[in-house]
Amino acid sequence: MLETLRKIVQEVNSAPDLESVLDVIVRRVQRAIRTDVCSIYLLDQARERYVLMATQGLNRKSVGQVSLSLDEGIVGMVGQRAEPINLENAAAHSAFTYLKGTGERKFHAFLGVPIIHHRVLLGVLVVQQKLIRKFDEAEEAFMVTISAQLAGVIAHAEATGSINRISEQDKTESDRKFEGVSGCIGVAIGPAVVMTPLADLDGVPDRRVDDVKAEVSKFKSALSQVRRDIKKVGRSLAKRLRSEERELFDVYIRMLDDNALGGEVIARIKEGSWAQGALKQVIGEHVKQFSLMDDPYLRERATDIKDLGRRMLTCLQESGPALSEIEFPENTILVADELTPAMLGEVPTEKLIGLLSVNGSGNSHAAILARSMGIPTVMGVVDLPYTRIEGLNIILDGYSGRVFVNPSEDLSQCYQDILREENEVNAGLEGLKDLPAETTDGYRMPLWVNTGLITDVARSLERGAEGIGLYRTEIPFMIRDFFPSEQDQTDTYRKQLEAFAPRPVTMRTLDIGGDKPLPYFPIVEDNPFLGWRGIRVTLDHPEIFIVQIRAMLRAAEGLDNLRIMLPMVTNVQEVDESKRLIEQAVEELREEGYTINQPLIGVMIEVPAAVYQVRRFARRVDFISVGSNDLTQYLLAVDRNNPRVAGLYVSYHPAVLKALQFIALEAHKENVSVSICGEMASDPGGAILLMAMGYDVLSMNATNLPKVKFALRGISFEQARELLSQIIVMDNVDKIHMKLRQTLQELGLGQLTRPTIPD
Ligand code: PEP
Ligand code: MG
């Protein structure tokens, strides 16, 4: 059965459009379980009806013609119950509705299973048989498995179909909506520009060209280049290879001929596609054909074709204009399969208004950077056929995490209004810069910022930041090709320290691993967030740690505003060891003649183990800072990067709130200052609760600092304490959100809550 399943899934995956996807499913499933009928009914959301979309065994003329309402027939029952229904004689069931024109009267046995993708019902897969008999357990299990496996493919094919209808001339589809999660609040309206990772064929967007001749010649020179490369590799390995292995190189070269792959690509270019897109299509089709073959040797050839495709793509990309030469349109919305911090720097800032990532979630580091830059961002739009949307107009709603492709005039107008309101709110907040974050009853709350890029510094100072609560030192490491030298690091750190002096600057030691790999220091693990990350890496590499500490200390010479912070600490030994290395660096530098003052040292509370040792840590360090982004991920066992579970990553989860309150109380028992530098402090509602819990400093992204200040200036400390006492006993996250929103509105801070957006 497993082999049959594998083949069906592969064949379905290679079908070019929704119609063929459904057709393959009904044909193959009918054959696999030797039944008389297999049909698929898809749910048409707009009409609220199940429509017969494909069948093998019923009258084909009824495809697209017959439909059922949501509560009609056994198909309706399968959908409502969201479980399989297996009947030996469907006609005898009270819910049975005969679908005229289908010819189903002669069939008795009925098995329907729902097709569900990410909790959304897409339709119902049905098999029927003339005999009066129940489908057996193995058949039922097979149907459930196939439906679960194919739901994603069907959802993707549906989405691609609707996008294709937009790309075609008639533009029939509008307001096509895709769901993701918020990465940075705000609204952006503009054309999509898809960023292709290098040598990734699947990520190549569809694009049309006018100058076909130039495109063909570009492709031909890429072909010659690849031919030359292959010949060269073949020659250099000739002595070490057997003759049949050497022949493989000739096979490769023949595949590139005009009457083979090369010719097929050129034919596609002549139809108007750009060379990279034509190459992607041709290679994709061949790879699929080979993957479907029974013979394992021939199946393996798919790898060769993929490799050839990648080589040709690399040549094409290298011969194309460099990213820096590309003319980006005004109001660019950058789209990527996986947005990385490095990509954010590729588009000129004045043109970039929005970011959209198919993978990742609101707590991925790319999203955190986007927030610090204030660019509306949506993450984890997993069903978006992103390679098909190049150049299409998009509304990106960073409040709700939704994306609309080809929006209608009405919807665009609605979002234009929200944009206008947003600008008014921001303009109103500008006057707060020099005012303190002081509650209406005189409680003063220091507001610091999180930084990573040098551009953050100017923005932070403009917005009235009183210190840096988290400088993510790994960011300058991430945008280089090798470890920066001690002098390089000293120069970079000095800029942050100098710009803020005499205000404090908290530098976190290198926090790599998890979702922050360094291109030149790959860490490959099955469970990166539970693996080698943060302090674990740097303690294993004292040569990296000490160089970084020396650079920090040298950079702070004469300024005296450095605080050093240790990430991902789980036990006191890590703190003791780090302190010993810091001490060593201080001593060394003093011996070398530098005037070094002892910096303040702190630890981050980011894992549950640290929560229960706050007092032990507090006795060893000068300050405690909570990394609520990681703490939430580890407390709730939710990968902060995984869009599938993004809905479970809840900052206001009762367990998270309890832990945050506990940490503040425990740190204060040892008279140690406690701050928070996770994203929760950037949310006006979160900031109010954290102030009430007793946090001494809130550190946040510069974008949100004025909003947080506005919120704190609009509430009394007493009111905040009262709000916390009500929220901390609640057990329902939705009610907590509602209570926060309602309180902000009652205090006249309603403009800080999410704007109301049409559904
Ligand atoms: C955190 O985990 O809350 C934190 C501030 O660190 P980062 O987001 O960089 O992991
Ligand atoms: Mg962290």
C-alpha cells in the first residue's frame, strides 16, 4: 500500500493544475482500491456548496454541474462531522440525496472522507460501489491517509489556479486572500517583487520578456558555459573514473543539446518566458517524469537533471544584473520563500514598504529585524504560490497577517483609509520624544531599545531611547563572510557605545544557532532550538568568546557604559565560566595597557530551567534580563519559527504571564534589577502589564517605543496594577486579549489597538 501511496502522491504532485490534480486522484484511488466510483466534491466557499469536481465512475458530464448545500446529503454530513462515513447502503440512509444526472443510483456502498488542510475543510473524497457492503478497515485507512496527504496539494493547486486567473488577461479573480501571521504591524500596498535564492530552481518566479532574441542568446551562452564546465570536470576526473562513469559526462552534455533539454528551454523562451522561468519549467517536468519511474536506476537520473538545471541557473544568475543594479519599483513588497536578515538590505530603503515570507513566523529573526526597521511584514503565508505573483498588486496587512493579491478597488480604498489613520497616529506621537515615560500618578519607567544594525542607533535616539537593553551582536556577524576580527568588532561596537554614551548599552555575547546560522560556521542539527546555540557555542569556543569580550571592553574604553549579557543560560556553571573568561579578558587588556573598567554582567532568562534559578543567577550577576521570545517558545513548546504552530505561540498565555511575574519577584528578592528585552515589551498592552509586575526597564524595538510611551503616559501605576491583578487570574487567552483591548479603549488609548479591518 505504501508504494501505491507514494506513486499516487508523486503523480499528483507533478500534475500541472487543479483539474489534473483532481483527475489523477480519482483515477488512481479508484484503481488502487478496486471500487466502481471515486469522486471529489470541493467546497465552494462563496456559494457555500459542495461541487462535484472530478469523478471516475459517475457521469462525467455532471462534473462542475451538480452541487450540494452544506447540510445536504451524506457528503454534507461528512463535511459537518469532519470524519469518515462508511455505509453499506447509502440510499437507505435518511440523509441520502440522489444527485440527478450523475448515475449514482446503482451504487450502494459509500465511503466519504473529509479533505482538511490546516483545519480548513476543502471538500470530500468519496468512493462508491455497486455491492451492498461496508468498505473494510484497510480501505478506510487508505482513504484517510490519501486525503490527509493530498489536502496540501489540493489547497496549493486551488491557490495557484486562482493566481493564474489573475495573471491571465481577464483578471477575473480579485481580493484573493492568503493567511499568515503578523511579522510587523502596518499596512503596505504595492507590487510584489520575488527574491530568488541563488541556484534554487523551485524559487524562480514567473516573468515575461519582450526581447525574446536577447533572452535566447543569454540562455545559449549559459549553455556553452555549462558544457565547458562539464567537459573540464570530466577531463580532470578522467584518470580516476572507469569508462562507463566517464560516459556519464557525455550523457550530460548530450542532454544540453538543441534537440534535448536545451531545445525545450529555447522553445519556452520563444513563447515569452524569461530564460530562468523556462529552465525551471523544463527541468521540473523532466525531474517529475524520472521520479515516477519504477526502475531505481532511472529514478536516480532525476538527480542528474536537477544538478544540470542548477548549474545552468547559476550561470544565468551570474550573467544577469547584480541585485544592486536591479531597478526596484516604487512601493516594493519584497516576497521570499524564506526571508533572511541579509535580504532586508538588498532593496533600497526608500523603495521598500512591505515584506512577505512564505516560511518563518512572527518571532523569526527576520521579523524581529523588520519590526526594528518598522516595515509592515507578514510571515508564514504557507499556501501562497509565491513564484507566480511577481509584479501583481498586493495588500499586505501586518495587523492581521493577511495578504490580498490583486485587490479590488473597494478593498484598496478601505486599506488606504487605514494607512491614512496610521500616519495620523504616528504624526501625533512624534511630540513625545523628549517627554518621560511617566504614568499619570508619577511612576517613571525607563524605556530602552533593542538594536542590531547601526541604522537602529539613529532611529532609537530620534525616538527618545534612554539606553540599549539588547544589542544583538550576531547581526554584524551574520552579514559577513567570515568571523570579524577583534579590531573589526571593536570598531562596530564603539559606534553603538559612543552614540549612546553616557546611556547604558547592553551587549549580548554572540547568540548563534537556532534560526541564526552564520554562513561561514554551519551548524546542522535535527533540533537546532534544543541544540548548540547561544552560550553553549561560545563556551565551547573560548577563542571566539574571548575575542568578542576583548572587543567590547576595548570599545568601551573611556565611555564606561558597557553591560555584557549572556544568552540561553541554563545553569550556574555557565555563568561562572563566562565570568571567569570575562575576568581573564579584563586582566589581559589591563596588562596590555588599556584602561578597562569592570563592566556590569547580566544573564538572560530564556528557558524554564533559568526561571527556577533566578535567585541563584541574581546572586552572581549585576542584572537579569528576560528574553521572552525564547522563553515563550520553550514554555509553550512551540517552535518560534514554524508557521504551522504560529497560532499557538501566544505571548499572553497564562503560563507565560505567571513566569514573567515570578521572575520579577525572585530577582527583586536579591535586590537585582530586572529588565525585559523580548518583543512583548514592544506591545503597549504588554508594556503596561510588565510595568505592573515590577520590571525595572523595558527594552523594545525603536518603532514601537513612542506607542509604548504614549500608553504608559495614559495610565496610572495603580490602574496598571489593578489590570494585572484581573488578568493574571484569567485562564483564556482570548479573554486576556479582549480585556487588554477594552482597557486601552476605556483609557482613551484606543488608537493603539489594532484597526478594524474587513473580513
Ligand atoms: C528573546 O529570546 O526574547 C530575545 C530577546 O532574544 P532573541 O529574540 O534574539 O532570541
Ligand atoms: Mg533569545
